[in-house]
Amino acid sequence: MIRYLGCLVALFALPLTAAAALDVGERAPDFSMQAALGGKVYPYSLAESLKKGPVVVYFFPAAYSQGCSAEAHRFAEAMPEFEALGASVVGVSADDIGTLTKFSLQSCQSRFPVASDEALTVIKAYDAVMQTRPEYANRISYVVGPDGTIAYSYMSLNPDKHVEKMLNAIKGLLAEGQKK
């Protein structure tokens, strides 16, 4: 409940959009950590996922808060589109793995993994720390290209546009690759 209230306070305290900290073309920090998919915990590796295609790495403040649940549901519903483009999705938050194990079943509908970064190591590496509540991740999404660089980023505490923006960015990335 405290996390939920913190997210609500932060939603009204920060502007809804801002520039992302990691620039397009910058090397994405590699990471491996515990993640949950379909209620099962496993070791997630960004490097391994990138071998299969682009990866959407999206950060969210807290599992089960209204915005985070809505965003996870939108990503889950869009997974066939991401998969058709050869892309995968991973959500990252500071929630413990037990919470995310349940969240992976419910809000994520067992369609993509969510990773636990309780130590905020990856959240800090991606400069995704919420300024007003540093114990939470900010709501920011990145497309990491198969070459390991940031291809696109979008930051907004409003969860409504993240999926659409990520799908369009991946389409653009693939179109660029076809031009080369």
C-alpha cells in the first residue's frame, strides 16, 4: 500500500515526459538477474535475449500499483506483435522476486518476464531511478538493438503510450536494418 501511495504521489510530482538519461547509440548496460515468467523464477540475461533480436527493457515503479498493472497488461496483450517483429520484452522493478513471481502470472499473463532489481543496480545503470522516490524505478522504456546499443527510449509516468512507442521504435529499427 505504501508503494502504491508513493507511486501516486510521484505521478503528480513529476512532469509526465522527460528526456531519457541513456542516449540513442549508447551501449546498453548488460545485466543478468533473477526474473519470473509464468510464476517460475529463472536467471534472465540481456545478452542472451539480444542474440534472438531487439529487446524492450522497461522499468516500472511497483508491481500491483494501478499504472504498473495497466502497463504490464498492455505489454502482455501486445506480445504477439513484439514476437512477430522478432523482439522480446523484459520488465524491471525494485520489487522482490516473490512479488514479481505472482505479478508475472497475473498482470503479465505469463507472456513476458519481469526481473527483480532490489539493489537498484540495473535501475541505476540505466539512469531509471525515480528522482522524488529513489527507492523506485521511474517509468522508462528502452529498445535495445541486437548490437547492444540503445535504439530508442521513452520516459513518461503515464503508462498509456509505452507499448505503442516501443512497437513503433522496433518497426523503425527493422526498417533501418533493411535499408543497410
